[in-house]
Amino acid sequence: MADRFGGPYSPDGRPITDTSNPGPKGPVRTRANSRLRILFFAPVIILINAFRVNPAHLIPGLAAFGILILAAWLTQSGTIAQAAYNARKVARKPAIPRKLFATALTFVGLTLAGTMSQPTLLLPFAFGLAGAILHFIAFGPDPLRNKGMDGVDDFQNQRVATAVDEGEKYLISMKDAILRAGDRKLEARVDQFAITARTMFRTVESDPRDLTAARKYIGVYLMGARDATTKFADHYASSHDTVARTSYEALLDDLESHFTTHTQALMNDGRADMDIEIDVLRERLAREG
């Protein structure tokens, strides 16, 4: 489903704020989507041939179909995980290298499919190897190292990752709930708030010490916003209550204003800490010089 354009010249007239690399809007869209669709389509051809050729090849054909579908699903999941990894300033490498596993499964699935038409293993092996190489070239490997964690306390970073993941779930739930209202302007308004919230996420990821000050926003406030969105969407879908709509939009305005103000305060605190460190170091250099 395409996203509605938002900006100063859109129907709702809301300006686009500075996102400061807020990250993906809910489900991640990537340029690899067309290639992913091919991965799900190709096994269907193998499945059809499995029922048309020699009945003895039915089991290998079904097995090849299942393996290739699993490889396609792992590739899709790994691609989404990498897009989220790329969007964050601080991120852990995926616990499971899903795209690499998908490459291996592609080799096994294509080799198994090749045995349906070739009595020897040489050509099916070459067919599977070529498919695995093409898969690796098209989608690449998974991220193999943590990003932005040098000199960062591992425990604090884990706390930040957990809090941000929780906040992302609330935002995705808000997006899913507002779709039931059937109003494109409200969907765009929720997207705009999500950008503001994700800007706070990126700020906290940059400095895990800010988590204590931001936890109430990432957890309590976003949970309340999700619950309010769910109840409003269910009510508005059946009644189109304009009073309820106005009240809900006012809630989003208040939330966005508070998130923006608090994010700016977190950034200013980080700047103040940096200035103190610089001043202390300069004083020491002056005394020793």
C-alpha cells in the first residue's frame, strides 16, 4: 500500500519536520522487494512440475518447494532486519544470519529440484551452486558486526535496544489500528508522529545515558497512544464522529509537541556534557603547559 505524500502542500497542510534520520516507518520497504517476489514465485513452478512429471519425483519436488519457500521467507526477514540495522546509529548484528542461511537453502532446494530431470548429480549440483551465487549477489550477506558500540557499555546498550524495540512495537500497532479508521489524513498524521517518536529513539541510541529520562516517553506515553488509537479507530470506523476525531488529533499534537521538546532537551544535555568534558580537558592542558 502506497504512502500518502505529506508536506506543506498536501491537503492537510502539515510541514515535514527535520527527522534527523528517524529510521523506517513501521514495516520496512526496500529496493529488493521485486527480487523477493521472484523468490516466492519461482518455487510454484517447481511445485507444478512435481505433479506433472514422473510420480517418483513428487517427493523431491515437494521437498524442493518447501525448502525454497523457507529460503524466500528467510531472505525477506533478513532484508527487513538489515534495513532496520542500516537505519539505526547504534545496532546489534542479527543473532541469526538469515540471508546466509537462505543462500545455503537455495543451493539445497535448487539441487533437489534439478534431480527431477537429471539422473546424475553433476548438473543439479551446478544448477544449485549457480542459484546460490546469484542469491548471494542479489541480496548480499547479513550484517556481521555491531554498529556504533565501540566504547559503549554493553549492559546499557542492551537496555536501550530493548526499550526501542518496545517503542517500535507500539508505533507499528498504532499504524495498524489507524488503518481501520479508513481515513488517509489520519494515517498520514500518525506517520508524522511516528517520525517524531523515532527521532527520540535515535537520540537515545546515540547516548544510552538518556534512556532514564526518555523511558517514560518510549514506554508509558507510547503505550497510552497505542491504546487511545485503537479505541478511537474502532469508534470512528463505525460513527465518523467529528468531535472524537478533533480530540484525537489534539492528542497527537500534544504528544508530538512533548516528544519534540523532550528530544531537544536530551540533545542539549548531551551538548552540555560535551562542553564540560572539553573545558576540563583544556584546563588540565593549560596547567600542564
